[in-house]
Amino acid sequence: MKHILNTLINHEPLTKEEARGVLVSISEGKYNTSQIASFLTVYMMRSVTLNELEGFRDALLDLCLAVDLSDYNTIDLCGTGGDGKDTFNISTLASFVTAGAGVQVTKHGNYGVSSVSGSSNVMEYLGIKFSNDIDFLKQSLDTAGICVLHAPLFHPAMKNVAPIRKELGTKTFFNMLGPMVNPAFPKNQLVGVFDLELARMYGYLYQNSSKNYAVLHAMDGYDEISLTGPTKVITNASETVVHPSDFGVPKIKQSDIYGGTSVAESAQIFINVLNGSGTEAQNNVVCANAAMAISVVEKCTLETAFEKAKDSLFSGKALKSLVALQSLSIQ
């Protein structure tokens, strides 16, 4: 690690192989907590390079407990987090709306590190069982149209990093990796990122894969479609900017999508939206993100996908997906 830290302190990038090697060594317990914290801290002060990101990703995919769900044509809706915006759990809610619209979802998520309530926090609060049992995951997809992949169950190699990330309490390059290391290797991916440079890196890495994808970055800093302004969208076929008007809805304010100060508050917003008692702004932002996911899988227009998302939410199909998953969790 001394060589690696000196390289980084001298403002030199790691090669792809060096980056991969560091994460493998961390997983093997070769470094102490101070060394790991120092390593993470470097990337809070400078951007990760493309080679480093690819090396980190490859290490986590090689080390993960993969699950074979290749018989299903699923999508993962996953943001990097780390945007500091304290929104409610938009991408997780959009995952249930997507599932309710008939597009199956393998939702990769974790507890919040730099946010009040991560995807796993709200799922756990709502009684969703976390499991890496393949039969349970398949049953979830068959019954609810969605399964939840709680990251620590599939990335045990990173157990040495989790407490350090929690103590640091701010975003690290692991935020950047979350959407890239889904252990089900879904064929489709909707990923939101917290800055434009990272969006371009994701676009480049996905371009060299077989995935159908859309990478999102709201121009005012959100790691999802926020409807507070325009959003950069990078897909297999194009690089465009999407505006609230493209969904036929008005621009909203940041305060409209605030997530509260606790997991309980975030969970209440979650239930309110699925029960049909969310605000217009909350409903629209959830359906906009679900629409983007639906359009990636079904290759339909955003307008058509948005109508499908609204039908899923307001007909109760999205809520039905959640209830089905809750029921499976207590069996």
C-alpha cells in the first residue's frame, strides 16, 4: 500500500491492473484501517480516472457472489448517491413503478453512507427480506416483478471497507461503483451519477459492453431525473438533454423532492406515493425515472413509457409489487 499511496500522493494515476489489485488486497485483509482510509480519502480530493474505475469495477465483479438470473430480462435502477441533495428514495420507488408496469427489476442497493436513507434502509424499514438465495430471488421476480439485491450479501469481500465508509460519512469512489457491480449482471441498466465527468465515463464503459443502458445526470447536480431542470442522458444510441416538458410536466423545486431527516420519514413518503397520496411533484419525478427505465427495456418513446409508469402507479400495480415482496419476506 505504501507504493500505491506514494503514487497517488504524487498525483500519478493507477493503472487498471494496480486499481484492481488494491481492491483484491483490501478484500484479503492485507491493509489496516488507516491505510484504507487514506486510500479512500485521496479520491475525495481528485477524480477517479477511467482506468482506475474500470479496475475497481473488475475487481468487485470478480469477487462478488454472482447470481444467475439470465433467464429474466431485467433492469437495475441505481444511482451512485453522493449528490448531497437529500431527496426521498426516488430510484427505489421508480423500481416498483417499473415492476408494476411489467418490466422486471433486479434492484441493487445498500444502506446510506452520505445520505439519511439509502435504498436498503427504506426496504428494511418496510419489512423487505434481504437474501442471496437464488430460489427466493427468482420467486420474488415471478411474484412481485422485482427482487432486492442488498450489496453486502453479494460483496462480502468489501466487509473491511464498510465500517470505514460509515465512519467517514461522505461519498467515496465506492458510490461510483455501486451501479456497475450488480451481482445479477442485468441486461439493462438505468444509472444516475452525481457529475457529468462520471456520466461520460459510465457511457464509455457501458459502450464497450452488451448492456442496454441510460446514464443520467441532472444538470443541477442530482444523480437522477429530478425535474428541477434539464437532465443529460447518455444511451447506447445517443447523447441528449431531457427537460420536464418532454414528460409533459412542469419544472419543480428542490424542496418538492426533499426526503426528510430520518429513515421513518423517507419510508412514509415511499408509502404515501405508492398509496396514491403523494404530491404531484413526487409522483411526477418517480414516474419520470420509471419511464426512462421502461423506455430502455421496451425501446418505446418517453411519452409512451411515462403513460405506462403513471398507469402502474395510479392503478395500484406498483403498490401490489411492494405488497407481494413484503408477503414473500415473512413466509
